[in-house]
Amino acid sequence: MQDLFNYADEIGPAKIIHIYEPAAGLKGILVVDNVAMGPAIGGVRIAQDVSVDECFRLAWAMTFKNAAAGLSHGGGKMVIYGDPKMPKEQKQQIMRAAAASLRIEESYIFAPDMGTDEECMAWVRDENGRSVGLPRELGGIPLDEIGATGWGIRHATEIALRYQNFDLKNARIVIQGFGSVGKHAARFLFEQGAKLIAANDSCGTIYNPEGLDIPALFKVKDEGKSVADYPDGERLEQNKIVDIECDIWIPAARPDVIHEDNLHRLKTRLIVEGANIPITHGAERRLFERGIICIPDFIANAGGVICAAMEYHGATVTAAMQTIEEKVRHNTEKVLKISREQNLQPREAAIQMATERVNKAMSLRRWSLFSSAPHFI
């Protein structure tokens, strides 16, 4: 357990809870990183290869994402070990068990993530009353349907281009991970004149330098197929997505897809991080030295959690989308201005901005007078 303290800092984590319910087939971890600004909001991720390390890093990122967005919520994350494509009955049993196990843990509000969706959040609400990303029928704002995260990525990209020497119109875009985040980012950017030339998913990569037809690609995915089944393009191996030359590269899938061993393969001018922690810090530093701007995850992909927080407080879809636009554009502009003026990586500038907000909130809380060392349960 000692290695876990490598993640402790003046911000958190405040709490680490291991959950094990063998009768339900549940094995999971909850990390509540910081609640100075309010109860933590963070997604529940189901995957077979999740880890404590990943959970810590994602919870930390949620603290900074929520703080940077100016939300009255702290950051947390939950990971559950399992196949995200498990039968619905099995997933319901596991999700209900997780929600019941954390019924009295009021510091954490469940949200959807990889492997979980609106229906999962409905099961959680039925068990403990604390979830966001609910179905429309329960008063929720359908994050995946409206593309809240992709909407924010579009606006982060537009602001970032003010600091580059090219326009969004006809810009060549590559999206790594054509799921709910990636496909909506593609749609919104396409509507502004950009050209998607490559995308991938777990089964392969599709590439066409003349541009992919977004509605046709959506149809392929809606039919339950891979983007690699799209007929009008060159089918490549999944990891070849890193090698395709473009203007804007958007990682929108798993953590650490770009690292020190493969960053030399990237040929792009701008990276907008649609996924959480998709690039290692060392790789981001090297990219910055090469003159490639990386808009950090907790700035670029904050649209989902902004929408979730607004849903929790009773906002409408229209109000949520307007707020995402305003907050993401403002924060991207502020981060890049700090980055340019102080010669900092955008991530360093974003952390500086968010840390100031968290520290101010912590100074107003009684528990901030005491040690913030993690508590293991």
C-alpha cells in the first residue's frame, strides 16, 4: 500500500475505498480525491484492465477538471473490474451492488464513464439516490445523445487555433477512439468545416486523406460495426492511428495512448485531449518542446462533467450546452494565455489555475486545518 502514497499531495486523496461483494461479482475501487468545493463527481469505469494507479490518476484529474470548470464539486473516480460488454443482467447486479455498498458515502456522486451509461445511472439512483447522467425519463440530460463532451472539444479546438497559424476550415483531423466522445467531436468539428481523415476503435483504423463521410460513419457504428468496416477508405491496424499525418489529433479513448516510446510517430500541430489522461506527462513535455500544443484533458473534455453537474442542479439541456461553451472557451483561452506569457506547458498552466481555486476552497473548510493524508478503507 505504501506506493499509493506517491499520489498524495496537499490536495488529496481524501479517501480510498476498496469494494468487494463476491455474491454479486463486484470488485472495485473508489478514490475520492478532494471535496473542498463540494461532493465529488466522477465516472464509474468498467474494464478488465483497470488499476489502482489508473483510478488515482483519474480521480486527481476530476478534481482539477471540476475546479477548472468552476463547479461546486470535488473530484473522484470509481473503477470496477469486469468486461464492459457483460450481459445486461450481470451489469445491473454489479452496479446495484456498488451503489448499495456506497449508500452512506455521501462524498461521491456516480456518473457514467467507459462501460457505464444512463441506464446504469438509473440503477444507482434507485439504490442510493446519488447519480448524474440519468435517462431523460428520470429528468436527466442525455450526455451521449447530445454529445456534451464533444461540444466542449469543438470549442476548445476553436480557441486553441487562435494560437496556431491555420484555420479549422479544411483542417485535417484524426480521432483515436470513435466512441461517444470521439464521434460527437467529429460531428461538431465537421459542421465547422473540418475534415476527418482517420478514426479508429478497438477493431481497427479507417483512413481516407480526402475525408470520411461523418453520417455514413455514424451509421456503421449504429449498426454495431467497427469504423474499420466503413467501405470508402483504407483499413489499417488499430495502432496505425498514431502515424497518420494531420493538423489536429484527438485522443478520445484510453489512458496513456501516447507515451515516451511512441510520441515520435505523431505528425500533428495540435492535440486536443478528449479522453482522460491520454498522454503521459513526460510525453506532453516532449511534445511542448517540439512546438505542439496539447490542450489538457481536464480543460478540453470538461463538457461532460459540466453537463452532469448542471443536471444534478436541475438545469435544462439548452442551459447546459451554453454553459459548456462559455466555460470551455474561457478556460482554454486563459490556460493558453498563461502558457504563452510564462512559457509553461498548457497542462502546467491549467494546474496552476485550478490549484488556486481548490486551495481557496480548502482554506474555507475546517478539515483543511488537519492532515490531508489518504485514508484507506
